[in-house]
Amino acid sequence: MRIVSVVGARPQFIKAAPVCRALRAAGHDEVLVHSGQHFDHAMSQVFFDELGIPAPDHNLGVAGGSHGAMTGQMLELLERLFVEVAPDTVLVYGDTNTTLAAGLAAAKIHIPVAHVEAGLRSFNRAMPEEINRVLTDHLSELLFCPTEIAVANLAAEGITDGVHQVGDVMLDAARHHAEHADPAKAAARYGLTPGGYYLATVHRAATADDPVALAGVVEAFASLDLPVLWPVHPRTRKALESGGLASRDAVGSGADAAGSSALRLVEPLSYVETNALLRGAAALLTDSGGMQKEAYFFAVPCVTLREETEWVETVEAGWNRLAGTDPARIAEAVSAVRSGEPPSERPAFYGDGHAAEEIARVLG
Ligand code: UD1
């Protein structure tokens, strides 16, 4: 079967790594397309190198601009490419502008769409990702769900055909690439020791592009009892600089920012290094979707800097706390993590680490 897989943003490279491997092992003819959405070396090429993802057959070079401009340019270029390559299926991942553009371009010319990470919902339509994932699910013929809750979300919207609960490909990636890296070694590179720091990431539009929210997060981080190691996403770096919250020099040098010796701002890190640092962290502080689960995989408590999450099972199981961006609430959630015992159970919500093989099998 000829499959065009479309990726473009950092989390998609991670999800695609196990799937590319499984598709090729199963004898599928895969054509890999990079939309160009993420283009910095540290946001893109690093992951191809580290995770052994084959070089993209096509790179569309579409990056930046408004949502409409980015999605529109991708739509036009992807349609042309799909007509030329004539795949049996177009495979898309997650919830980015790249996901929606590829799904829409394929569905309109009657090429079946398969969606990896289908059925996730935050029920917050102010998030661009929520719009992207709802629309992509409704365009897809094959819907690969990571969890039982994702299957139920689709059923609630009347989608039951073509739905497969396969587990989470991010668990496959974690098992394959992240379990063996040494947390102590990774922490030592930043002068830290396991259990002696928090790891933080911030990139959502609702946090990074709202000066009050971003200032709240910075204030909270600076007030904590342990240093906060913060690999800074380019969107957030721009916002921190323009809001006067961190100087250009602070980001990348590991120097102090926001007047606090507790905050260590560094450039975005590779997948293996991020996960090694996560495994050594006292807690993760994040507005990322995927990292909430990575924390769960590695039994690291998570404080989510949002009011809702797609991964509600991590909250219900007691491993994740929703704290928004208010400094007092963040500090309170972190202190609850520090003072309490971690939950005794960590159910296998995300499958057995073989989701990618199952996807390759279902594709035929
Ligand atoms: C996108 C996804 C989000 C995903 C995230 C992972 C959408 C709507 N959002 O958000 O779901 O969780 O990726 O990181 O698709 N930039 C650079 N260099 C890069 C990449 C981006 O400078 O390598 C800049 C862009 O030009 C833009 C900003 O960062 O100014 C934001 O990038 P964009 O791709 O629009 O959204 P993300 O915040 O990365």
C-alpha cells in the first residue's frame, strides 16, 4: 500500500518515528512529507537524526504566518503533491495546522485519511489544536485512538466506523528511544542532580502569546523551592524577549532570567535529552500535551499550566494537576506534589508500546 505520511511540527516527528519504522517493516511504500512548519535545526532536524527517521521525500517549506496563511499554503501544495503521488492513504498525526491541511487536501480529492492520535478533546474551541483535531477526525476514514476515552469522544460525535484503539505511539517512542538515557548524566550537564530540579516547557498560544499568563508562569517558576530548567520554544522565546521577561542572552546561555537564579532558560533540547531530564525531574511543569503523558510513562508528577487537558486519565489517576497560569495556583500545585506521596498505581492507559505495529497492520 502506498502511504503518504505528512509531518511538520516537533511532536509529529516523535510520533512518526515508530510508525515509519513499522510501516517500512510491514512492506508499505511510504512517502514522507515535511510541511516545513517547524524549521529550526533544534525543532526539526535534531529529531530526524536522533530518532532515525528517514529523510523526508518532500519538504514544502511552509512556515510562519497566520493560521489561515500557513494552512492555506500547505493545502495548495499538498493537494498538488497528492495528485502527483496518488497514494492509497494519507497518514496524519495529532492536531497541528499541518494535520488539518493534509487531512483536508486529501479528503477533498477522495484519498482516504488515516489519523494517528484521533479522538482527543480538550473541549476548548479557543485552542487552534482543538479545531484542527475535531475537523481532522471528521475527515478521516481510519481513526487510530490512543485511549479508551478517545474512542468514547468519537462515539459521542457519532464517529464509530474505522475507529481502532491501538495505544499511544508516544509510548512506543519512549520505550524505544528514551528509556535507556541516563538522567544523572543529563542533569549533570546543567549542574543539577536527579530529584533536585523541575523541568518546564511552555509553548501554547494561550500561554506564550498572553503577556499576563506568561508573566504569571515566570513569576511562579522563579518562586519555587528548586531550580527550574526551561528549554524555551521559539514562540515563547520571542514572547519572553518582547515582554522584557528574559534577555536574548539569557536564553541559551543558561544565565539567570527574570531576576531569579532559580530559572535556567536553555535552547530547545533533543528528544532523548528532554526525556532523560524529565526522568530526573522532581516534577514537570508544562502546557504541552505530549509531555504530560511522557511524565506519566516515567512516573514523574506533572503540573499542567492549563485549565483543561486532553489526557484526563492522568489527572484522574492522581499524576497530573491542572493549575492554569496563576502564580499562586502553580506554587500550590507544586507544593502539593512535594508534600504528598505519588499515587501507588499507574494503570496502562496507553497500551503496551506496540501501537505503531498495530497501525501498520490495520493499514493492510
Ligand atoms: C505547533 C502546533 C501545536 C504543537 C506545537 C509543538 C499548531 C496550530 N500548533 O505550535 O499543536 O503542540 O507546534 O511545538 O499547529 N517557529 C520558529 N522556529 C521553528 C518553529 C516555529 O521560529 O522551528 C516560530 C514560528 O515561525 C511562529 C512560532 O514559532 O512564529 C510558532 O510556531 P507555530 O508552528 O505556528 O506553532 P507552535 O507554537 O510551534
